[in-house]
Amino acid sequence: MAVAAIDCGTNSTRLLVTEGSNPPLERLMRITRLGQGVEATGRIAPEAIERTVAVLREFREVLDRHNVNQVRITATSAARDAGNREEFFAAAKGAVGLRPELLDGEEEGRLSFLGATRELDPAEGPFLVADIGGGSTELVVGTSEPLGVCSLDLGCVRLTEKYLASDPPLAEELSEALVEVRDQLEEAVRILPELSDARRLVGVAGTVTTVAAVEIGLATYDRDRIHHFDLTRAAAEDVFRTLATERRADRIHNPGLEEARADVIVGGCAVLVGVMRFFDFERCLVSEADILDGLAAGMLSL
């Protein structure tokens, strides 16, 4: 029996349809920028709702094609922060047939951890899973199960809208963004000291997979080459430096970088590099398995 998970994130809307075997029946991602302007206005823009709902209608057709009748649809940072989220939830229900579940940061992190570590050997833990989203970053530490979760107001869209106004970003803008990352990580460790005990960093979501794709030079997306790619800190720093010093018009020509992500990838890189610097990780294991896989695994185990 096929199950499906849909995640309405701040930057992208994604779908996984699976019967529990590899490869899945469908794994789709569309950049919809649901969190457009939420940092400044506290509301989801009407055009952002329209973009996301259009994709949800597309996903409904996929669900029907696979005869899926068990579905979970979630919403995360942008919806958490938006005063008009009920407007979006109503429109989403009209498009896909059910109302999104609003996940808090802890549940979002827990699901990401379960998805990202399912294939890993617990002997390599404890793991620090960094889920770098559009509006928030979840840091989760644990081995077989999550030990603790910290949800930070750091994400590629949020940092870009807050600090990176210039094209390319000015040095002082980048510095302010990196200081924000460091300050929030310091607070995270104060709240959850166990974060510093992790032996291996696992990175999930679009920023991390994009940095890996740019480092590899992937002209065409190839999940098998990205999933469990060993991204060194030197490589991450190099990609960050390259993308941060290019105008968007030039940045889009880097193989592996989707044009729709080009305006926020530098903000995402600031979070990734900031995490690797702060916790002194020389490597990051890139995972294409994340919150969607955690959601699906929960349904398949029922």
C-alpha cells in the first residue's frame, strides 16, 4: 500500500509517495517560496499562497494516479510565523483534500532526524542532524532516537530577507548574517549542551543538497550522487565564497544550482558554514532522506 507525505516549507513544497521500498514511487520538489515576506510582515503573501496551492493541486493528481489514500501534509516555519496561516490551510485543504498539520520546531526536528538516520549505523553516532530550511533550522542530536531538538530562527529565506539586501551581498551584510548564526548556535548549546557531544554531522534539505551538487558540478540532478555525499568543510567554504561573491545573474550558471534557489542560497550557505565552524566539523554527510521519509516511515509502521 502506498502512502504519501507532503511538506509545505518556507522555500519549497515537496512530495514523497512510497511503499517503503527504494526507489520511491515519486519524490517531487517545487520551489514555491511560501515564506515570501513573512519575516517583514508576519503574513503569507497572497501570491505565495497561490503558488503553493497550484503545486498542491499538481500533487493531488499524483496521489490519485497512485491510488494513495493515506496522506500526511505538514506545514512548518512560515506557517508557524504567519498570522494568516488559516487562510493558507483552508486553500490547501481545498486543493489536496486535507488540512495541513502545523508542526512545531521540535516535531519537525524529530521527524527529520528519523528520516536522515534510518540508514546509518548507530555505532557512528551520536549524530547532529542539521535541517536547514527556509525559515528555520532544526538541530537534533541523538543516536537511534532523538535525544534533544533545538529549533532556530535561521533559514535561507529568513537570513536573506533580513540581512542580504545587496547583489552580491556586501561584506558587512555577510558578516552580520554569520554573527546571527553564531549567536543563535551559542544559545542552542546553552539550552542543549548535548549538541556539542555529536560525533558526526548529517545535513538535510535544499541548502545542503545544493551545496553538494555545486561542489560535484552536477549539470543534471542525480539523487544517487548527492545522497550520502561526504561534503568537506573546505568544499562548503569554497562554494560559499564563490556564490557569495557573484551576482545572481552569474550565480545561476553554476552547475547544480537551480535558478529559483539562486537568490537565497547564500543565506543558506551562511547557516551551513556557520554550523560546521561552530561545532568544528570537518565533514558533513549529505542526506536526501529527511522529514518526508520520517513522516512516511511513521505511516508505514502503523
